[in-house]
Amino acid sequence: MTIIIVPNKSLGTLVLVIALLLGACSQQTQPETESIDIDSSSAQIVTSTPASSEATCTFSEEPVLVIGDNEEDDNQWFSMIRGMGRLSDGSIAVVDRASAEIRIFDATGRHLRSMGQRGEGPGEFTDAFILWVTAGDTLWVGNYYPWSYNVFTAQGQFVRRIMLEPLYLNTSRGGGVLENAYTVNARETSTRDPDFGAPDTLIVEIHDPEGKLVGNLARIPSRIWGQVSEASNFSLYPLFGAGAIVDALGSTTVLAHGSKPEVQVLDDEFNLRMVLRWSEPNREVTRADIRAWREDYRERSDPSDWDQYDDARISPERPVADVFPAISSVRIGRDGRIWIRQYDRPREDRGWLAFGADGKFLCHMTQLPGAVREFGADYVLLLHRSDLGVQTVRMHSLTSPS
């Protein structure tokens, strides 16, 4: 890993550039550049060995709240849930795609009010996407095309629309909204080399509360793409390949690459505050792992729907990473904890790791029964899909080691 740190005298300066070497995943030589070794910087280095700890976080077997299962209430029918968050009074805000509404439900699941609608006027959405709850229960909801933010009070009053300058034609590829109203947005530059050559680059940028570009925060080499003979018009990345990761919430921004058990933690002034590192033993990919993945892919696929793209995914021409990724995703909790979704290996569900705001390892946690949308101090909000495709919000209580 090569890290360039430029002193952060103001938010207008370039703060951090990361070039994570992709090893065997890339045949490209990274350009040499003057750098400062992260271990000699002012950032705190926190290392841990989760494998040696039995500390466990648990979640309630049954949800403590479900929103979307009351067939008698039209407000509980969701076409597609695009975001959710919990307010300070325990109520839940949910974004529905088709209606382009933000719906507020109380702590029992009763609908209270809605805001927003489809359109291009103030407080309206062309395509609502993701929700953040910030200071004072202010609601920020992404909207595109182009990518922008609509801001509401929890009572439903539209505050303003924030357009990014220059325009983002697509949704942000990561990041989020901080308490100080700065936003962290990400876009990708893509080469899509057919020969699995140069990686895409994730460009992470800071925008001020008015949407104006402050500067680049990071440039992270991301996934490598290519094509195989089974489907020459179809791009895919190497099996067990990893990509760049960015999240931002509260006063924290995190940057990572899935290939390494390491997370860079920045404060709300975008200074590098801490580096989390943990041991991740036995990551080598074996022939048995490759065979198991291909067998499982065939087993879960419908033979009647099998096509050339499925052939491409299991093709022997598809490159395979030498080691498994360490990270699938990173989520910052509302309480400042950092949650790492470990990369699942073939026939091995590896669950979550939790770290405190101080970087110390807290606990292991098994896979959750839904897609995580928000971690709180004592709860987790999940997007749950039934076998019939019905989407609901489910909140489970969380218990941490004493």
C-alpha cells in the first residue's frame, strides 16, 4: 500500500491519495511517487487479532419491529425500498422508489406522515436513492439523474436541494453525508480492458454544504475487468476479486480496499485519524475453493435459464485471485463503531467484525437475516426480501459484550 498524505491546512487542500497495490490481480506496474509512510504519520495505528477472541455480538432472533407487512395499510406497501434510517424518537424513515416518497413510521410501525413525490420540482424526486439521518434528525435523500440531495426536516418540511458541481451523471459509488453537511461522493473511471489489465479507479471527492467540489480525497485502484471467449461482449472481474470501499457518516469517513484487512479512518476535517489493521490468516485460494464455487454456482442456477454469461462466469479462462478478499463492505454505525463484513468464502459464511470508535476490536457477529442498512448502538435496520420478493423493513436489537 502506498499512501500520500498532504498536510490539511484547509478543506480546500488535497488530503489523502491512496494507491493500493493489487498484487497478482493486476499486471500493471504502479507509478512510483513520493510518499510518506503511514506508520511515521500522526495517525494512530491499531492492530488486533480477532481470530484469537471469542467476544460475540448478538442480534434478536425475531425482529423487534417490522414495517411493510400490514396489507391493510397502503403506506406499508413498498415497490422497492431505497433507503431507511432511525430518528432520535425511535421513528423510522423509509424511502420508496415508485412513489418517490419518504414515509415516517413511529416506533410501533404506524404510519405518521410522508414527504416527497415524483417530479422535478422542489422536494420532488426523479429517482430517490439512499437516505441519511444527520444532526437534528435532518433527512438527506439522494436523487438522480443527475446525482443530487434533497434535504427535509423530520416533520416533512423541504429545506433545499443540493446539486453537485461539477455534475455527477450517475449515483455516487460510495461515501455519504457527514454531520457538518459536507458530503463524500465517489465516481469510477473505467478502462474495461478486455484482457484483465488496468484496474478501474475509484475517485473519492469532498463537496461542501452547497455542493461545490472541495477536492479529491482519494484515488483507489478498484476492480479489474476483462472478457473470456464464452461471452466476448460481457465484462467480468476475476473470481474472488476485490474492489475499493468508501463510507461516510457522522464525523467519520472510512477508506479501504477489499483485498487487505485494513481500514483508513478520517475525521470530519478529513485528517487521517487512525488505521485499523487485523490479522486474517489462511487466505490462500486453493483448487478445492475454485471447484466448490463453480459447483455451488451451478447448483443455485436454473438450468432452463443457463446462457453464455453463466458459461463465462465459470470459464477456466476467467482469472482467479491468489488470495481471498478480506472485506466485502464497511459500515459506520450511528454510534461511531466500524462494522466490517468479512468476505464469504465458498461454503463458509464469515459474518461481521465490529471495532470501536477507538479502533479496538469488539466482537464477532454472524450473518444477519437481511441486507444491512443501518447499525445503531443497540439495533440494526435490515432490508428483508421474502421468497415472493416482498420488501420489508426489519429492526433487530443488538447486544454487545459487557
